[in-house]
Amino acid sequence: MLRMVNSRSLALCLLLFSLASQSDADITGRIHVVDGDTIRVSGQVIRLFGVDAPEVKQTCQTSEGLHWACGAWVSDVLRNAFDGQEAFCVEVEQDRYGRSVARCEVAGVDLGRWLVQRGLAFSYRKYSMDYDLDEKRAAVNDRGLHATRVQNPADFRAASAQAAQKAPDIGCQIKGNISSKGVRIYHLRGQEQYERTRISTLKGERWFCSEAEAKAAGWRRARR
């Protein structure tokens, strides 16, 4: 009898642990679209797994050579289709910014696949091949972005990051960095971390022309 009770207790504990783990990984709630591949659900920022959409500020080029705001367009299409609807997301991992990377569905529709099938985003093959064939079909049929000249979002981010490392003005060499904990720190030339510090304007980091300007904006001086 004792063995049976212990076995039942163990099974119950394992079941509760499994449900708790599943609950922690599941995120449900109404969608607020942030950009083409990022949403907010129940106040939590979620990066859609396996897809890569143009950045909001990214532009594309028509066959006539005209530039248009394709990144903002993708965000608007996703927003008009799903904003405010109930989503069910399962976290796959967390990225280096602490955001949840998850698969999300609305009424059984996989948002990642929905985006790629319509040519609104690319299969992020660096992390997953789940939507590889969906992208190829969209490309063959010139759907969405595939009917225009568009830079791969990862290449666009890399080029933007490289350009961001150049001070906008020769007299504005102070680097305003935001740490992983959200602390705003500025670095002066000659300080230990200056050369290795990278500025990401997408994260809100910036250059300053003087220490007074940096302090007024809420940054503090690096200790070394």
C-alpha cells in the first residue's frame, strides 16, 4: 500500500511539474504588433521564431528605381490583420536582448508561416528551416516583397550597425551605450571600453558632443 501511495504521489508531482513547465513556456493574450516580426502579448515582447521581416525604417526599390517604405508597410499589414486578436504562443528560446522567441498562432494560423507565404518576411534559415519552402513558393510567384528589390533584413541591420559606429560629427565622439540591464553609460575616448563599445541606434543608443549633453540626457560616465 505504501509503495502504491508513493508511486501515485510521484506521478502526481511529475504531472504538476510538467504542467507548470508548459504554463511557463506558453503565452496567451491579445496581440499588439510592434513591427513585422515582433509582437507584444500580455505585455511581453515576442520575436516570432524562424522568420525575419524588414526593419521598420528599411526601404525597398521598385523596378522603376523608386524607393518605398517596405518595412513600415509589412508592419501595417500584420497590424491590420491581427492586432487585438487573441494569440497563443509557445516559447522556443530567449534572444540576447531577453525577448521571448516563440511560435504564435491566432485561431490556428501560424503567424510566421502566414508572413512568409505572403512574401512579407523571409525564412530565417540561420535558426530554422521550417518556412524554407514557403519562402521559395512566395518568391516564384513574386508575392509581396519578392516583387520588389529588397535587401535581406540581416544584411540591412549589419550595414546599419557598421554605419552607426561612425560618429555623425567629428566633434561628437562620446559613445552613449545602454547596458543589458538598461543602464545608460557614456564612454570617452581613451577609456578602457571605448573602442569595443558599439552603438546601436535601433536600441536607443547614440553619440554625444559633450559630457554635459550626455548627463542632461540621462547617461552617466563609465567608471573606467
